[in-house]
Amino acid sequence: MKKLLLPLLGIIPLLSFAGGFQVNLQGTKQTGMGHLGTSFHLGASSAYFNPAMMGLDENKFSFEAGGSLIASSIQFQNGNTGVSESTDNPIGTPFYLFGTYKINDKLSAGLAVYTPFGSTVVWGDDWSGKYLIQDIALSAVFIQPTLSYNISDKLRVGAGFAIVQGQVEINKALPLPVGNDAAASLKGSATAFGFNAGIHYDVNEKISIGLTHRSKVDVELEEGDAVYSDVEPALASSFPDGKFSATLPLPGTTTLGIAYNVSEKLLVSVEGSFVQWSDYQSLDFDFEPNTSSLKDSENARKYEDAMIFRVGAQYSYNDMFDFRAGFYYDQSPIQDEYFNPETPNSDNIGLTLGLSGHIGERFGFDASFLYVIGTERDSEYQPANFGGKYASRSLITGLGLNYNF
Amino acid sequence: MKKYKLLYLLPAALLFGCEPDIEDVSTNGGSADFSVYVAVGNSLTSGIQGESLTLEGQEYCYPNIIATQLEPLGGGEFKQPLLTGEPATEGVFTTFYPDPRSNLVLPSIVLKATPTGLAPVFPDPLMDWYSAPAFFENISAEGPYNNVGASGARVGSLNDPAFSSSNNWFKRFSSPGETVLEAAMKNNPTFFSLWIGANDVLGYSTSGGDESGRLITSISEFEADISEALDTLTRTGAKGVIANIPSVTGIAYFNTVPLGTILDAASANALTQGYADYNDALENPLLGIPAAEAAKRKITFTAGQFNFFIVTDTTLQSDRRLAGVPSIRQITSNEHLILQTPQDSLLSGWGTAKPIPGNYHINTDELKKINDATAEYNRIIKREADVRGLAHYDAYAAFNVISSTGIIEDGISLNGDYISGGMFSLDGVHPSTRGHAVAANGFIDAINAKYGSNIQSVSVSNYPSVEVTP
């Protein structure tokens, strides 16, 4: 079995993200089994998955760090022309850091740093949808101090306060009636706040239940930089470099999970998440200064709430190795009439494999492998009269390390 | 070790399989044969933009776009009578000489930076080039040409042997005495497009209506000529598409020059004074002008408000009692001034201190004649298409939507506004490059609907906007 390890580690990843622009890769162990972990404890990453579980750690200190390499490819077949185009996305690298400290039998403290939202899509400067988007990079880093409290042997709660650093960069061509194509580059960052709270309950020795809610976070970009390039000199006064503000809502997510310890070695779990994407109704840009050509813009997104279903299993092979596998179905929040190539997410099916190795008492490493099938859909962004068929594939390799003492 | 190496290949293989695969669109021609396509028409078909022809205009004309999309369905070479050589300097006709072949590009309206911003610069004088002396070398021997669009062609020109000598554009690529239809049929076409008829009303309209001396083709003549053209084009069994005529009064050419202006108190008072004698005469009981006539002619200027310009209107009731009273009145809101109404003259008192000459003005009467003729022509075109089982592109409806509400293609807003609308070239009559792409898609949709083919459309975003000349 050891031989399998090499190819997994050898993979140079390729890509991607979940519904909308959520990135669900917060723990390599959990990712290996369908990215579920709300109802059972797998180490310091509980600070993200369910803060209530931090007190379940046997160690005084527990640390986890890791990251993923995301390789993705999105293909588009223009509904009018039949011509196919595809993205040239760079490899994405979401990461996480978790640390928990058991203050006493009741109380634990933790710190979580993670990137639950992000998206990098590069269609190129001269593709047929260039007036909608050429490339976009979104990212949000959450820093979350967390506390948990064991109410009884069976019931525990926890909550964290998240400081969110969000960043957006959007490049698109301007559809001017005259002259060469000019381009707009919008770049901004903002700090926002949210929380992550959870309850965990052991029904009996075999079954446990977890419920979490991660709050909505409005990333309000103020004083973003709007820069215009290649504008005809005669039109330059219509497109003065300036500032913009915009609000990007990161939706709240409520997750309910159940874990069942089939035997000492085998654990299975199912989870359902409800993601409040309906908060993302519109992406509005307020430009400063405005000119007759440069008006504030409102761009309908009209996302709908979406569900994610996950199922996964972990098998503890021996003292050295654990194996994991999982599956999830991540529903697209985007309606067929408002499917914009800036965040082109269809219903995703995720297939995962994972493995952990324990080296001695304190040290361990984890690897995960995730293949995401973005199912084909035929959709358009009606406000721009642009659409066709979209499909995507992603290969995500995750690697994590943990140290406990 | 060997085992390890094989395992190492696995991830590479997995990555290779990572590309999503959307099934290619399979093309089929339906019940039509697109192997030899000819385009018959006027300046819209030949690719005129900005009142002139350029190599770029020819490349981006709708027939060439259609022909490119026909290629995957077995469409053969689409030969156009392309211009050669470098563009002539705007407004300088002498650059056509001494070698007409090397400078065979006509001066066009260009968009340039001016102190007040981007503005169209008209060649001076704007050349009515197709009636200018011949200066083209004949290239008919290199034909036959698939695009036989000839700028200036009316429906009656298509079967007129004299057209090859009277029309300099057609003369360039036809043999003496050859008709446009004969030139088209030399290709043995299996498929044709016909977009004709705009000049049958446009010549009258663009020159100001009744004052132009150019007539609207009579309905019976139009009917006979279009029928004859279609008889010829379908004689060998070719299928085809025929487009109707957009509302000429909906184009930017007729809807750009404002119909009036806002006046300050001093100007309004001065003008009211200036026209006092005229207004008095209208109401002079000695002249006995009917009240309705007087009301139509009465001129009023109000300070701080929008005041319609004054025009000369020779269609005003002629009556010996009106002898000596100028035939002038204020424009009404549903009338039009043409794009070539001199802007500098408007600034120096045309329309206020002096009437705008009638040849820049389309009045309600003329408007009715234009619209009635267009409606009749389009009725005939639709009937002929139906009777003969041809595809029909309703350009009239499509361009009305563009002019009224505008359209969006690939994120580009297009409407009928002059320059800023993006749909028309700088002459305000002929479509821009993007306008041609929109029209080509309209033709393609009509063909597909009729013949069950699936010719693919083009992305309007792949076509450039109106060029700015440095």
C-alpha cells in the first residue's frame, strides 16, 4: 500500500473551486473524505469545521498546516457560433493554518487561518466574452480566533470571530462604439468581519451530530483602483483613472452532519450544507469620478440558495495509516439566465481520496486528491446576451502536516 | 523501481483526462446547397461604410461573413471585386491618379480627434463617387465574382444593360452591356442572397425628398423588377434568401441633426421681432389666408424653451393670396433633418434667422411617401419569398428594434444613434462592421429557419468598432 503514496504526492495539480466562488479545501483530512468534518473530530482543523469540537483533542496543543494545488480547466462552447474556448487558469493555492490549545477540561482556545472563498478564472484578452470578463481573481483570507466549551461529556459548543481580508481584481475589455478595445482593471481589497459557531453532540458511543453556522460576510471594497488602458486619446477624458467601491457578499453557510463509527476502524459520515447564495443579487460598481461614458454599473447576479450533500468514510488501516474516500454534490447557485463567465460554476460532483500517515506520537502528514466534475450546462448571461455550454474539470491535490503535543 | 515509474505516469494521465469535453456542433446544410453562393444587392452588399468603399469594408461586408460561415457546410471560394492598394488621403481625389489600380480607395468620412472631442470629418467636397468620371481599371476578366453588390443599384438596375456603363462601381468588374444578374449567374450559383430596394426610396430620402429630383420607384415597377430578378436567380434551381428594406427614416442619417434649439431671451426677442411682419401678413384680413394655413405657418420663439427650426417648405399650400409670403414654417416633431445639414450654417443662423433649405428636410408628406413605398416593397418581397419558397430576413423589423430599444450582443450595446450607437458607419446610412455582423447573423437565422440548416452565427465581439483615425 505504501507505493500508492508516491503518485499521490507526485501530482502537480491542476485546479479549482466549488459552487459560486466558495473554496472548500480547509483540511486535507476532511477533503480526502468529501470535505466533511462537522460531526467528528480530526485535529486542529475543527476550529474551522466545527469549533465546538476543539475540546475533543487529546493533546494540549495541536497544530495543522496545509494547502492545495488546484488545476482547473473550464471549457465554453459559444451558443451562437459553436466555437469552443477554454480558460488558461493559473494553479490556485489555497492554504490553511490551525492551532488549538486545551486550557482545561472544559475550555479550549484556537486560531484558524483559512481561505474559504476564491476564484481565479483567466479567459484571455481576446476571447468572445471579453466584454464581460477577461480574467478575475477573488480571494478571502479568514483569521479566526476561537473558543470552545464542553457543557457536558456529550454536548459542547464553540464559536470564533473571523477577521476577513478580501481581495478582488477584475479585468475586462470596454465595449466602446469607436476606437480600439480599451480595458478596465478594477482592483481592491477590504477587511470585513464574521463568525463561525457550532454545536456538537454525542448521541451515543457510535453516533455524533454536529451543526455549524458560518456567517455571511459583506466584503465592502472602498477606494478600489479603477485603471483604464489603451483608451483612444480623444476619449481619455471620458475614462479617467479613479476609484471604485463595490460590495461582494460572501454567503452564510449552515451545515448539519452525522458521523457513525461503524467499528473501531471505520467511520462514515454524511453532511448537508445550506449556502445562502441568494445574498448575491447584484455586483454594483460605484465609480468615482463619473463621466458621461463612465457611469455606475449594476450587474445582476441573482444567485439562489444552494445545497451541498457530502458523504465520506475513513478507514484506520493500522497505527501508521488512515485511508479516506468521499463524494459530494455541490449545487450551482446560478440561474440559467444569469450565468456569467466570471464565476462559471455548474453543479459540481466531487470524488475524493485521502491518506494520512503518522510518524511517531506527535507528527503526521495528510494527502488528499480531489477530482471535480463541473457538469455541462447550457446557460447564458442574458443582460449581455452571451452564453453557450460550459463544463469544467478540476484536479486538486492537498497536502497537510500536523503536530500535536 | 520500474513499478514506481509507471505509477508516476498515472497523475500525468489523469491530468490529461482533466479537460472537459463538450461535443462539437455538427453542421449540416439542410435542404440547401451552399457550394456556390452569390450576393446580389447595392452598397449594403458591396460593403460601403462611411460613404466609401475600403478593403476593410469589403472584408467585413455581410456577404463575406455569411460566406465564411458557409465554409464548414461545403461553401466554396467567395470571390469579391476587392480594392487594391493603399488608402487615398481623405478628400484628395487626385491621389487616384496616375495609377488608379494602386490607389483604388475612395475618400471616406473619418472619425478624428478635434478640439471639441471626437467628430466625423467629411471629405470636402463629399464625392458622389459612383457618378464621377470613370477611373477604374476593369477587372472583369478575373471574375466571375460572387459578390456583385453595386453601390447605387436600385431594383431596376439589376437587369439593366446600361448599368454597366452608368455605374462606375459595377463597370469596374463587369463586361460592357452585362447586367448585374448576368454577372451573378456566371457563377452558376446554388445559393443566393438578395438585398435590394433601399435605393428605390433612399435616393429620394437622403436628398431631402421632393426637392431632390430623385423619384421613388413605382410599386408596379418594383414588383416587376423584383420578380424578374428572382426568376433569373432561381432559374437553375438555386435556393436563396431575400431581405426586406429597413425603415430608411429610422436610420441615423435622418435622426441625428436636432430639429431645433433652446434660445436665450435676447435671441428669442430679436427673432420674434424679425418674423413679426411675416406673422402679421398671415393674419392680415386683406390677404384672407385661411386660419388653418396661417396656424401652420406661424412662427413663434420662446425664450428658455426648445424652439423648432424654420424650414423652407415648397409644399405649403400655394394660393395667389400667398404671393409674396415666403413658404416657410417651423418643423414639427415627427419630421427629419438629414445628417448633411451643415452644422456651421445651423450655428450661424440657419433654422432661426434664416430658413433651412428644403433639400435638407423630410416633411410629413415626404415621410408618408417613403414609409408607404417601403411598406409596399416589403409586402412584395415577403410575398415573393413565400411564393418561391425562399428564406426571408425581416431586416425592417430587426433594424426597428435596433433603432428603438437597441440590442445587446456579447456585452456590446448597439443602437441606431449616430456614432455612439455603434450600429451604423459614419455616413449614418450604411451599417458599421459590427452592424454587418448583426445583419449577417440575421440572414443566417433566416436561412437556417427556412432550410433546416445549422449555419453557425458569428460573435459580434470579434468585430472591431468604428475606427478612429489618428
